[in-house]
Amino acid sequence: TQYSFKEVFGTLVVQKKVFDVVAKPLVEDLIRGKNGLLFTYGVTGSGKTHTMTGSPGDGGLLPRCLDMIFNSIGPFQAKRFVFKLDDKNGVDVQCEVDALLERQKRDVMPVPKPTPGKRQIDPEIADMINVQDQCKVEEVDEDNVYCVFVSYIEIYNNYIYDLLEEAPFDPIKPKWNNCNTPVRNGDFIPPQSKILREDQNHNMYVTGCTEVEVKSTEEAFEVFWRGQKKRRIANTQLNRESSRSHSVFIIKLAQAPLDADGDKVLQEKEQITLSQLSLVDLAGSERTNRTKAEGNRLREAGNINQSLMTLRTCIEVLRENQMYGLNKMVPYRDSKLTHLFKNYFDGEGKVRMIVCVNPKAEDYEESLQVMRFAEMTQEVEVARPVDRPLCGLTPGRRFRNQAFQEELSRKLEMRGGPVDAETEEQSVLETILQNFPPLPACELLDINDDQTLPKLIEVLEKRHKLRQMLIKEFSKAVLTFKTMLQEFDCSVASKENYIKGRLSEKEKTIAGQKTEIERLEKKIKTLEYKIEILEKTATIYEEDKRNLQQELESKSQKLQRQASDKRRLEARFQGMVAETTMKWEKECERRVAAKQLEMQNKLWVKDEKLKQLKAIVTEPKSDKPERPSRERDREKPVQRSVSPSPVPNAPPVRLRHRRSRSAGERWVDHKPPSNLPTETVMQPHVPHAITVAAASEKALAKCDKYMLTHQELASDGEIETKLIKGDVFKTRGGGQAVQFTDIETLKQESPTGRKRRSSPSNPDPPEDAAESEWTDVETRCSVAVEMRAGSALGPGYEHHAQPK
């Protein structure tokens, strides 16, 4: 499993590198007036407290942050009680008199006062705060004065306790529990928990929390260590351990600008900036099945896990709101930990988290959960820029005031004036006392002593003269000083006029720049409005473009479907047209052939009738009696006429046997009811045949052969019987099909109905004899009907007529 972080430190990393990467940017933002929050997060025993506090000889993040703050603002700190915190998470600036009264009141109180100069540091923490790096912020506003306040709280079982609160414990006075009975001597009633409130800037703070003003790293760390000791004592009395609560060390930095002279602090509340850095040592996340916690320990573990779970839920909701543009409510109020730092997650500062991981195999599952949560928190952006108030005063006021004081002292020293008030006064008194002559002994031992008084008078006169001389010198010095003051006043007045002139020019320039700024702001607003309109228009056009693209895609898909349907229909119609065309062509060919056959038959009948009529008309009459026709026929050689030539392009006819092959086969004898009985000797007879009047599938399924008896009227008026024979086949669909293979013709002729003409005696017939003579063969074969399997003219017919 892999997780990505902005920075990963090894097991041998020193505290300085961790501080430079993680905490140093937060301290720089604190001095620039921005808030910061630093977490140490991990399972129990992973090194969170060591990372935050450090060890002897190698201080952690907390002492290094304090050292960097005081190294940066050391020369610019205000005197004590100049800044005063109120009860509503605000800060005020007191005048010098009020601050002096506060200091005197504190000096009178029996509280141990910090001694000036080198402090006596607790040896237990001396090595932790002995940082030799001298790290500081480079660009510190030197025209501001600064003041640092620290507080130390812990969150235990979702309650907030002040670790710096002075709550004296009276062992004599009994404590009472909920049952109105005294508790045992070993029990201890916990201190009162604190309440969270929201100030006018919507920042959360702890009401009634002790906030101590500190002036050095040593003093601040001593306050922290005092709370740490008290926390351990409180934990022992309350059956709590160090990992059973979340500890929060809060550093507040108040700063305000100096006045125009660079001497006093501005007391305007709008110009005061209060920034805060919170260092949080979270309790270790753990599983109760490993710790085997019971009773109070189990309840503590549940509260710890609940607060950490609420922190994780808040981070997840913030991440979803930022990534997907949602507006879900973040459940800050579910835990005091998240509720206290609500303003940080809302964007009022920068948040950093240090994830401490223990490489022990037993902590593998917990470490995975910790790293998964820490990786997710990197995707949350909470910081937003904070505008600092502008005081509008000229920068460099502090150094100009110091330069003025130094120049004034130098001038006074050159003129013989006092350089320092106290030391100069002492030196003047000493000089005067040394210049006066010593007084003689004024003790009169004898009434006649006339030397002591004259000597005293003489010394007094000398002192008087010396005093007069000193008065004159003092008057001269006063005049000189007045002259110097006048000169200085004139120079100051000239400089003031010059400064006023420059100031008026600057004011005009500023006014012009303000006008230009207003014009540019109006222009910016106009351009922003135009940009907003253009963005909305672009959004509308993009939406229309997307809709049109979708519509175009849908229509193109529809056209493609229609084109494919059209092609499919065209192919289908072409197949249908081709099939229909072929069908109708075959039908037309069949009808034309049938019509041709019918017309040829009619023409043949007419031709035969005409020939018979011509033969009757043109037959010669003879006186000699005729012989019987049979004798004439025997005497006359039979002349066989040539058979008519076949139809051109007719396919060859396959020869078939005329003999019936009914032996061993079953036949279907189909005799329609319309057939007339003939009284001929030869009748068609098929043994073992099934005689039917109409063809049926049941009869066809039992037989192998099929015979249809068909009667029609011949051209000579006789009945002609045709026997159409075929084979029965089974089809794939389970039915029966008949393929016609042969036709037999039975024709009855009357011997008296045919007129025969005797052959003439002249062997040479006339020219038209060939046309007029016709024989039996001509009568029989002038029209030939042959079978051809699969013919288009019906069941096996093929007609060949003799050309005329």
C-alpha cells in the first residue's frame, strides 16, 4: 500500500529539520497577523509528544516556535500590561498610567515576580529551551509593538479544562458527591469544565481561560511546563494518563502600530491585530480490544475515538464540498475538538498536520487508518488571505524617534548640558560641593576666642562669592540653552514648514492616486460585469452547442439507420422484382407457347378441312367401276410421307419405351368423372391400381406410379384418350410430388368416315397431286405430340407441326 505526502521524514531526522519544514512557516504567518494550527496525529506510542515537546538537548516544535517568536520581536516588545485581553477574545491598549498602575498592583501582590536580568531556569527544562539556532523572521514591522500571551488547555471526555487555572485544594474541607455524602480522602473532585463561545468575528474561544503575558522563551516554556505538571497531577487524581486527553497550547500575538512620533502605542482598537498559533497534541487512536480497557478507561477510549472520528468526518465533508461543489453542513458541533477549531477549517488560517507512525507490527492496521486519513486531508484547501488594517502612518517612525533622542543628547553634551537626567544631576552636585571651601570647626571653647568666628565668616563670604559666580554661570548657561532652544525651534519650524509643504504635495498626489484608483475600480467593476455577462453568454452558447451537437449526432444516427433500412429495402425490392420478373417471364412464355399451340392446331384443322374440300372438289370422275378400297390400297404401293421437321431450337427428345411397366408396382389410376366410356376392345387396364376420381395425398402416399386418363375431341371429331403417366416422389416437407414421364394415346377411327382416293393409272401425278394426296401417315402424323420431362408447356407436352 502506498500513500503520498508533501514531506516524509525518516527515523533519524533531527527536530530542526522538522521545525524548518512544518512549523517555521506557521510562525512567520503568526508574526504577519495570520492564524495557524498544528496537529500531531498518530497511534499511541508513535512519538507525538516527543515531536511537540522534545527531549533534553533537542527541543521539539513548541520551544523552537517560542524561541523564533521572541528572537524576532524581542527589541519591539511593549511593556507589561500595555496590551490587555478582554473576556470576549479581544485585546485593548491601555495608556501608560493604567499600565503603570497594573504593574504596581502586581508588584504589591505576594505572587513571585520575575526578576530582571538573567532568569533562574528550572534544570528540568533548561536543556529543552537551550536552542542555539537563533532562528528569526527577517521582515518584521519595526513600527509596531508586540505582546505575547499563552494559554494551555486539555480536552478530556469531550470536556475542556484549564491547566493554568489556580484552583487551591483544601484537604480539610470535605467534598460532597451527588448523594450528599462526603467522599473518601483519596478521591478528588475534578475542576469545573470551560465553555466554548463565539466572538464577534465568528472565532471560537474558551471562556474564562487563563492567559499569561510572557516576555521571553524561558518564561513562556515555564508556563507550559507548569501546566504540564499540573496536567500530570490532575491526570493521576482523575485516573487519567497523558494519552487520555487532547492538549492544546495556544500562543496569541497582539501587535499595534506606534503613533506619528514613534513614541507611544496607538489606542485605536481597529489598528490592533491579534493572531493565534495553536499547537495540538492529539490523544492516540487505538483499539480497545488491544488495550483491554474496562470501566473509565473504556469510556475514555470511546470519547477519544469519537472525537477523532468527528475530526475525520469534518475533513471528509469539507473535501466533498470543495471537490464536487456541494454545500453539506460540516458537523463541527459533534465534538469539542472540531468545534474549537471550526474557524480554521472555515478558512481563517493555515492548518498543518504531522503524522507519527510507529513501525511496530502490532500497530499495522491502526497506522494504515492514520495514513489513509492524513493523505485525504491534503486535498482540503482551508486557507484564505487575510487583509491587515492600514494605519496610514509613515514607516520608520521608531528609528526616527531614536535618532532624534540620540541627536538631542549629543547636542546637550556638546553645550555642556545634562546628558542623562539622574547621572548629570549627581555630577553637578558633586562638582559644586567639591568647589566650595570646607567649613572650619565652629565649636567655641572659650569666650574670648576671636579666631573661630572670623574664619567662619571668611569661609562663608567665599562660599557666597562662589555661589554668586555659579549663579552667573548658571544664568549664562540658561541664556545659552534658551538660545539653543530658539535655534532648534527655528530649525524645527523650518523643517515643519518644509515637511508640511511636502506633506501637502504628498496629499495632493495621494488624492490624485485615490481618484485614479476609484476610476480604475469603477473600470474594474465594469469589466468584471462585462466578463460576467460574457461568461454567462459563453455558457449559454456552450450549452446550445452541446444541445446542437447532441441533436446532430442523433439525427446523423437516425439518417444512418434510415440509409441502412433503405439499402436493405432496396436489396429486398430488387430481389422481389427479379423474382417477380422471372416468374412473369416464365408465365408469359408459357402462355405464348400455349397460345401458339392452340393457334397452330386451329390452323392445322382449317388446313385439313381445306385439303379435304379441295380433294373432293378436284377428284376426277371415271366410268370404270372402282375396286374396293382395300384392294386398291393393296395394289397401290404405300407412299410414306415425310414426317414434319421439328420446331427449330427444340431440345432433343429422350426416347422412352411405350410398353407399360406396371408389373410389381402400384398405380394411382386417376379417372376424372367427366370422362366418357368408350366401347373399344382395347381398354387401359392396370392391375393392383387404386382408382380415384380426384388426386389425393393419401392415395399418392401408398403408390409409386401415377396415371391420368384425359379425353379430348380430335380434329376429325373422334374422341382421343391420352394416358399421362408419371412417378411419385416424396418431398422434403413430408408431402408427395409427381413428375410426368410418358404419354400414351388411344384413338378410335371410323373406317367409313375417311374418303380415300384410288391411285390414278397415270403413274405421273399432276403437279398438285403431292399436295392433294394424303395417306394414313399424313393423317396420323401431321401433328406429333411428344413427351419431354420438365417442359414449360404442362405435363410433358412438346408440339411439332409440319410447316405449310
